[in-house]
Amino acid sequence: MFSSRRMQREAETIEAMIRIYCREQHHGGESLCAECSELLDYARLRLQKCPFQAGKTTCGKCPIHCYRPEQREQIRKVMRFVGPRMLLHHPLLGIMHMVDGLRKKPKKPRAG
């Protein structure tokens, strides 16, 4: 589904974050609510279309902001809430996400 193991891990990380957020903020169940399910689908689509792929940093540090404003605000809420909890729920994904955040910002791809 994704072009590299790095992108697959990024997809797993965002899914884990959205699941934690939904469970603790919306309804407490294992399945996602409609709003969170839609956000997860959108995030996966954006990852699949990312021009940087395996060379990308975390989305928050990316020079291209490809999320629409509404979804960008939703994902910020998720990240703010889940960020401090990530190491408790998914330690390896949390650590790898922090390491990915240390990557240099990729240069914007040239149009053309």
C-alpha cells in the first residue's frame, strides 16, 4: 500500500494516534467514530500522495502543508492530545516518530 517501510510506519503511527484520541475523547470503544474514521482515511491518502515519501520528516515540520485547513486543525488536536500519551500506548512508534522529527526538512519539489 505504501512505497516504503518508513511510510508504512508513518501510516501505523497516525492510525494509532487517531485510535487513542477517538477512544479517549469520543466514545471509549475499539472502533472509530465516523469523524475519526474519515480523518484516518484522509491522512492515509495524504501520506500516499506525499512527494517526499521515505525522505520526509514529520508532517508538522514539512515545508508543504497538504492538509485542508479543517483536517489540519483536526490532526493538530489529535497530536496535541495523544503526543504525551504515545510513549505509554505505543512506545516504539512514539520513539520512531520523535526520531523522524529530527530529520532535516526536505526541500520543496520543483514544479514541472
